[in-house]
Amino acid sequence: PHCLPLQFLSYLGACDRLLKQGYEEGQVEEAMEMFQYSEKKAAEFLRLLAQFNDMGFQQNEIKEVLLLCGNQRERALEELVMK
């Protein structure tokens, strides 16, 4: 059996850690892809997504705004409020 590339193993590890924080698998995979597999950025994105979701904003709008604002909470919140 051939070895899995190290990058893939670290991706799986990152996904696993994010899933353990209670995020949905689909969201975790999407966030990891969106941020070129940066666990730190994906985690911040998921945290803000959940936060803004709890505030009652629409998920697709939140994703768009967070990407636009590079996960900057205050800027993203301003954008969402203005929509």
C-alpha cells in the first residue's frame, strides 16, 4: 500500500479537529477548500459563520461577505447589516 501524502493527512487532521468543534462535515470541507486548506482561516470562517447565523443572517450572504472581507468580523458585520 502506498503512503498518503503528508498534505492529505494534515488536511484530514484539520477536518477532524474542526468536526470535533461541532461544525458540519460539508461546511468544514467547503471552508478548507475556500481557504487553500488553511485550518486557521477555515476555523475562523466557520466560527464567524455560526455567529452570524445565530444573529439571523442568511448563510449564503454570510459566506459571500466573509470571503469579501477576508474573515474580518467588524467589516463583515457592517456589510451584512447594510444588505
